Amino acid sequence: MADLNLTQNGTCSSPSPTPAASDDHGQSALIFLGTGCSSAVPNAMCLIQPSDPPCAVCSQSLSVPPEKNPNYRCNTSLLIDYCRSDGNHSYVLIDVGKTFREQVLRWFPLYKIPRVDSIVLTHEHADAVLGLDDIRAVQPFSPTNDINPTPIYLTQFSMERFKGSHLIKMHLANCFHIFLTTGMKFPYLVQKKLKEGQEVRRVAQLEWKIIEGNYEKPFVASGLKFIPLPVIHGEDYICLGFLFGEKCRVAYISDVSRFPESTEYVISKDGGGQLDLLMLDTLYKTGSHNVHLCLPQTLEALKRIRPKRALLIGMTHGFDHHKDNEFLTEWSRREGIQVQLAHDGLRVPIDL
């Protein structure tokens, strides 16, 4: 069964089962660089300690090249190829996970992506940021770092975690409080000036821009307006999704276990307006998880939000792309919402 897609003019249709050719230079597109969970797919343990019978999804990875295998999933990440009003293109990257370098090698040459103009972060967990060091691979070479930095948009909370100055308040059984400073993730990427005598090293050049995690406080990255969508990612952790697009209304929500009422209202058909496309977290095929939606909760959320179509992301090896898309096709017919699993390398032309 072919994945859901949009036609060249941004309307509904069934797509080609293979990524679209780059013959629509005058149109924007969404490119799924990764659609997997933090540990990615295949699951390493399924290969080094195979079960009996072996995991069908992971064992397939040994015989099918990743670019032809929709069950091969890197860390969830989206590249927005935004065609501006003047016909020029901007490239906005949402999240830069542990598998970023592999994603660049697989999809940037195929889709002729020349650079990354801006980066937008949903949060600062490993599967969203640990590829930041590799951003230098898609920046111009300069041994003295004399290049224009890439803007990176994130919340103040995430920024403090990068700098290593965020304080965690821990509640102990005896009601005393202790404050711990988190370790630095990328101090050399945050540092503004070299210390006296410090050697120049070639590292990614980033311009850190603080955004507010509030849907009433939009921001603009490389000409494209984003509306932050705060969601719950665990018991009390706030992660961001993003709403963008004027001609087509698109939302990207990669890490969520629960929607605040205000956020759900903004993206709901009966609230702020129906989405043309919703990209939504779904970790496991059955059951539930403490920090992510799983398929049963994802489908319930879709029935409440009622987008025109949805592409699911963040899957583990529990999902078999073809078999589970057959199930979702039947579900879509019953519920009147087009839903499919996305896959790495999927390119969706869309008018933004």
C-alpha cells in the first residue's frame, strides 16, 4: 500500500510508493529524514542476540538496503524544503538526532539538499540534539570558523541544559531539597569567545535563538513562521511541537504523551481549525508508554483532533511498515481520516 502524500498542487491523493523526483522546484516539500525511536530501527539487540524466531522487522535489515527498506528508521527528524515567495528555497531542520550524519548521507544527495539554513529543536533529549556536532558537515569549510552561523531555535530551558547551568530541584523523602547542576552537552558549541591562548578548532557555528514555548508567541525561521505547540512528554516535562504553513496547515508533534487542552484546541477541527497534515508520535503498536503516545492513544487523539490526514512517526521495531499500513488503511476508511506510517526518505510536496 502506498504511503499518503500530497499532489503537486497540495491537494489530497494517493502517492507514488517511491519518493518523488525533484521536478517541482517551485513548490515546498517535507522530507522525513528519520521516523524511528531513540534507539532507531533495527534494534541492535535483535541482531546481536536474535530471538527464536528472529524479529522479522530487524532481521530484514540484513538483506534489504536501508534506502529500499521502510522498516529501517533513523531518529525522528524532519527537513522542510520551503519555497519562498521569490522562488528561492530555505531548508529548515527540525531536530538533529544521533543518526543525523547517516541521514545527510542518505537523503541530502538524493534530494539535492545543498545546506541547512535554520534548525528548530523540539527539546534537548539525545535523539533530538546529539547530531549537532555534525552540523559542521553541512556548513562551508573554514579552518578559522569564519563562516555565518546557522540559527538554532530552542527554549530557554533547553538552552540552559546546553550551557550546563540548569538547576534540577530534587524532592527527597525527608522534604529537604537539593539542587544539582546538569552536565554540559555541547559547551564548545555554545561558547562565544575563545579564552586567552585557547586553540581554534573547527566546530559547528551556531547562533542560539531563544523562543517561548507558547502558541501565542510565533517565531520565524528562514522566512517560515512557526507556532510553538507545548505538549507533555512524560509526567511533567514540556516538549514542543510546531504548527506552520499558511496555504496548508501543518503540525509536527514528535514527542508527546499527553496534550494540554489549550494545545489540542489550537490544532483541532472543532477548535482552532482543521489541519491539512498532522505528523504525530506513536512509539509502540500496542499498550502504552509513560512519555510517548502509542498507537491506541495516537488513534484516539486523531479522532479528537480530526486532521485531514496524518503521518505517524517515532516508531519502534514493533511496527511492520507494509502490514501495519494495511491496518491503518482500513481504519482510515472507517474513521474518515487518512492515516499511514511515514518512512525515512518520504518526500511530501506541499504548498506552505
